[in-house]
Amino acid sequence: MERAATGDARVDAALARLGDADHLTTDGHIEVYEDVHQGLRDALAALDASPGPTPPHDHRS
């Protein structure tokens, strides 16, 4: 299956890893799925940890 790039290298790498399950027996899929799930969780956690834009400073005193 062809996947469109998401623009986030971590997410794209995790989704590309799903292709590894194609070459495994069914009992090997869980390891791939768990790895992909962890990669996506890590990407989301990194978004939460990233500082957002700083608010403009009000220089009126």
C-alpha cells in the first residue's frame, strides 16, 4: 500500500515499519504493531514537550 508522507520523519518512519509485517507470519505482527505504536506515542509526546510559540511581549509600562 502506498502511503503519503506526513511531513514528520518520526511518523513516516513508524508507518513505513508497518510494511515489515508483510513478510512475517501472523504471530510476528504483534512485535511490529507494538513498535509502530511506541514510535507514534513518542512522536506525540515530543509534540507535547516542544515549546510553543512565545506570546508577544507587551512593552507598555
